[in-house]
Amino acid sequence: MQISAEQIDNLQRLAPELILCFFGILIMVVDPFLGAARQRVLGWVAFIGTLAALGGVWVASHDLGYAYSNLIRTDQFSIFVHVVVIGAAALAILASLQYLDNEGIQRGEYYALVLFAAAGMGILAGANELVTSFIGLEMSSISSYVLVGFRRKSAQSNEASLKYFILGSFATAFFLYGIAMVYGATGTTRIDAVQTALAAAPLTSLSMLGLGLIFVGLGFKVVIAPFQIYAPDVYEGAPTPVTALLASAPKAATFALMIRIFYVSFGSAQSFWFWAVWISAVLTMCIGNLAAIVQTNVKRMLAYSSIAHAGYILVAFAASTEIGIAAVLFYLAAYALMKLGAFLVIAHLGQQGERRLNIQDYAGLGSKQPVLAACFSLFLLSLLGLPATGGFFGKFFAFQSALDSRIVWLVVIAAINSVIGAYYYLRVIISMYFWDPSKDYTPTAVAPTLSFALLVCAVGTLYLGILPARVLSLAKLAADSLILH
Amino acid sequence: MSLPLIVFFICALIAVVGAILLIVSREPIHSALSLILVMMALAVLYLLLGAEFIAAVQIIVYAGAIMVLFVFVIMVLNAGEEERTNWSRIAKFAGLPLGFFLLMWMAHWMADAAIGRTVANSGGGTTVAFSTVELSKLLFTKYLFPFEATSILILIAILGALVLAKREN
């Protein structure tokens, strides 16, 4: 059998997704033969799968171009997002090993679903065609619905899953309807072809309606206001490692697709969508931050904070320049690290059944578990945007790119919001170091797998905060690769 | 009046009447049955447009699989008569004008397209595959990737259903 060069290109450019799906199916096949006691092995198989997929990203990065009759576009942009998404999945899997044991729900399907979700997000990041992106979006969404409800004995987890499923399906319908409208208006579903079609003719009300519907559908998935209502309940009810994954990876992948659609396809209509993004950014930041202030449940507080961060990302998005896109990418990478880290700390501290999530439960942690408390403080300070952490440069580049595009008021509102955010992040740190420790708390040892995942997050956050230049230059390369030359 | 036009009007009428019955009837099972009527009538309309594949899929998937599922769910849940609340009255007053507005808007677009004003925008180079043969050729060549990815998607859905519904041992 002769394999043509085109086929080899197709396989190489899609290597990460193929590897992830292969390992996902492998887990499904091996699962029944292992028995309930040895399901943990499958977690390691999944972890190896994500490492192999990162290798696949490396292979793909040496063979950039289109794949499968131009439906997939493997460029530096796609590579950058792939690394973030698959890296987040790897860390979430590592953290899940112990968590699932504690909860008594150690099952291979969990890991298969995480891998499939990551594969879907990979397709999202590289899709050059709207229907293909839709399938990627559904792969990641449907896996997420199930993962959210994985603690089947917890009513909260079930409720979160159902809520996410019903509202998520609704959002998907909006997205699909939007695709249909755009197809009706331009006669194509290819992202680059839509661009040329729109450049040739003025914007019709049909394509505007299509873009609006796509904004609603994707806005739901990246959790921006006014489509954020479900997020706190879902994030709180989901098993914490799943929350960590949900807050980081799908956000990166869906923002990548949003950038492709808004910035590439509808780049000529920037004046049309600019105000929608502007208003949404303001709402997202304000709602996220103000609601986070009144939370006493730390997991829920972090859920609101992740809404607020989507708002900061929108600030850079609104800049709609190459620098702005680079800032979005840098922010997504930094945000994924710190948010994963913060949620993984909670995954450990929550203990069996996720009982200890209240801010009171974290009192005095600084003296009982100094290393863990220091890690948590680092992530919270990074979320707050303190210098020498990744969060600082994420915000810095985002605001700077917006100022370059003369969107001054949005930056002012974002800066005010950052200050508001300081209150609830610092409150947790203060409770850890200055409040009297709660007596009934007996610290449990952090599992080596979780410590490793936390170490990676912490080192990554510090690295991006001290030496941001290298990742920023990669982000700039990625943003540059988006433009069709 | 030609025969296809007569068939079109009959089926269009059935579809519209079915859709109205679907909303108006208060018994869930009646709504489900009127929905089948709408789907069947739509299938005939697709056939008239020369899209025999979509017509067949419409009957097999929608009228067949999905509706059977609906009817089963209604039977299993033993759903009684629909309840009316104050909210449903608000929905009636706000929804009717909005629905009418949407209908007029869509009619406007379609009239536009028929006259040919928006046709110029619809970019060249699109091939419209009418026959099942052409459709399947596209599916297995140009659109092979999304087609195959869909199989993974269905696999995920099956796995998910298994995870959520499997009995604990």
C-alpha cells in the first residue's frame, strides 16, 4: 500500500488529536479487563497519552499547514493553544488520581472522557471550518457534561451536570444556528473563505445575525456575561479536578475559535462587533468581581473569579490587533496555570466529599501546612495580578494592548475591577495566615502526583512572571500566523 | 397549477396546521403526535426540492427515532396536562408579537433572495449537491474529517450515557 505525502501531512498535522483519541479508546478497551481495584492504572495510561500528545504537538509544529482539504489549519496559533489545552489536561489527570481514590469513584471512563475532551478542544483550536469546529466543540462539551456529574452520589454534582447539559445544549443550538446564517449569507463555512466573501461584499443583516448567534453560543462556553449564570453552580458542583480543567482548557480552546471567527472571518466587520465585546467585557468583569466578594465558599469564589478573568481577556480581545491577540494567548497560558493551581489546592484541602470549602476551614493553614499555603497564596496573588507572577504580565499585556488601540475607558474599568478583586483574594490569604486555626482539622498528606502537578503550576506561574519574554514572543508568532498572507 | 405546486401547498398547510396544533394542545402526547405530522410534511417538501437524502433522514431520524423517544419519555414520566402559570400568559403576550416579527423578518429575507438582491453576496464556487451520490462523495472525500470526528463524538455520548446510567456494584 502506497501512502501519499498528502496523507502523511494530514496525519502529522492532526497528530495530537489522533494520539488523544487512540489513548481514549485504548482505555475504554482495557477498562473492563482490569476490575474495579486496578482502575488507577488507567489514569497513568491517560497521563502517558497526554505526554504522547504533547509529542504529537511537537511533530505537528514541524509540519505546519492545512490538513484534510483545508478543514484543519495547523499554524503556530493552533500549536500554542494545543500546548495549553493538553498541558492542562495532563495536570488535571495527575491531580485526579488521588482525588478519585478519595471519593471512591476511581473509574477508567473518567480518564477516557478527559482525553476525548482534550481532543475536541484540539480540533477547536485548529479548525478552519465552522462545522468541523462545531464537532470539536461538542466533543469537548459532551465530555464535560458527564465529567461534571461524575460524583454520582452527590446531589450537587448531579444538579450541576443537568444544568450544564440543558443550558449547554441550548448554547450549542445558538452556535449552530449562527453557522447556518453565516453560510446563508456568504455561501461558505470555511473561516478563511468567509473572510474573502465578506471583504468582497458589504455586511448583510443575515451575516450580522449569524455572528450575533455565534457570539451567544461561544460566549456561553467561555463564560462571559450575560451568559455566565450557570457557571458558579457548575464549577461548584463538579469534582474539583474537573472544575480545574473546565476553568482552564475549554476557555483557551473556545477563545481560540472566537479569535479565528471574529478576528479572521469577521475582521472587516470589527466596528460592528466591537461594542458587543466592549459591553460584554464590562459586564463580565463587574459581575464576576462583585459576586465574588460576597462568597464564603472558596470554590464558588474562584468560580466567580474565573468569570472576572474572562472579562480581562475580553479587554485584550476588544483591542483586535495582533498585539491584542498575543496578549489574549499569553493571558490564557498564565491563567490556565494559576487557575489550575488554585483549584487543585482546593481539590486537596476539600478532603473527602468536598466538605471543607468554606473560608473558615482555611484559617491557620499557614502554620499547619506551610508549603501548601504558600502555593495557594502564590496562585491567589497571581490571580490578583501581583508583579513577579504570570497573572501580572497577563493583565499588563492585555491592558497595554487595549491602550494601544485607544480603548481607554475599558482599561480604566478593568483596573478598578482588579482592585476590587484584591479584596477577596487577599481575604483568603489573610485567613490562612492570621486567623486562628480551626481545631477539628487534621491535615492530610499531599499525594506525590498532586504535589508534582502543583509544582508545575507554581513554577510555570513564576516563570511567566519573571521571564515572560519567551512565551510572549511565541504568542506574538502565533498571533502573526493567524493573518492570511 | 402544476402538480408539484399543489402537493407543496397541501403539505405546507399540513405543516403549518401541525405546528399550530403542537403549540396549542395541552396534552403532551397530542403535541408529540402533531410534531410527527410536521416532520412528515417537511419530508415531502424536501423531496419536492429534490433533496431525497434529507427527506429520508427526516423520516428515519426525526419522525422515527427522535419522536419515538419523545413518546416514550412522555409515557414513562406519565406527564399530565400542561399547567398554565402567570408566566405563560406573559409569554403569550410577549411571544406572539415577537414570533410575528421574526416571521416577517424571515419572509423579508426570503423575498430579497428570490428577487436576487442578496444572491450576489453568496460568493461563487459553492457546489450544491442534490443527489445522494454526490452528497456521499463529498462526505467521504472533502468532508471526511468531520464525518470521522462525528463517530468519536457519538462514542463519547455512548460512554457518557454508560457512566451516568450504569448501576453501582
